[in-house]
Amino acid sequence: MDTQKLINEGYYLVRPGLWRKNKDGILHEQFDVREIMKARRKELHMTMQQLADAAGTTKATISRLESGKIDKFDSDKLAKIAQALKCSPLYLLAQCDTLYPEDAEDDFNNKLIIAYRNADDKTKTIVRTLLDL
């Protein structure tokens, strides 16, 4: 991926491997699994060999994945690499911005419960009415 070309075309980096451009009010995304994978590996201070060992593959495979010499790989391998990188496969595919999307949902649910508990009686009645409880 030519970073300078993307910048010249008005894209901006959201996080490693995830680029967005606002054109006509629509958000477009370009992502690169290899950039995301490499950035996450470096964030965890892992070598290619350590990632390969943890994912049950070879250093050569990790190197080819990160360099783009392997375009496609099966979902089982992606899942093992994601597990080794302590994130979800969706994070590597830039389908979510959190390492584990289910954690974000749990966090949101906890915040809702706390907000309800801290609300006054009138607000709690409104919430129960809206939820048909």
C-alpha cells in the first residue's frame, strides 16, 4: 500500500492498516490485514518467530503474510494468528476497532446498568416504560 498516494488522495490513517476518506458524506475504508497484523505483533513486542510458534506455523509463513507475498489464507490460520496476537479475527480484518468486540459490548452493558442504578426514580420509570418492563 502506497501511504503517500493515499494521503494525497485525501485518506487519513485511523489505526494501522485502516484508512478512511470522507467523500460526499460517505465514509470509505481501505484496510490491509498485513499492516494490522504487523502493527499488532510489534505492539506486543513479538518477533515473527514468536508469532509463528504461538500460531502453529512457520516464521517464513508469517514473513510472507506480512510482506504481502501470500494474498489469501484460510480462516483457521487467521483465527490462530488472531489468538496469538490476543485479538479477534475481526480486528485483523479491520471490521471492528476494538481488540475483542464482545468486550466492548459487555462494557457498554455494564455502563447501562450503572447509569440505571444511579438514575432518579422518574428516569427509571421512563426506562422501564420504554423497555416495556
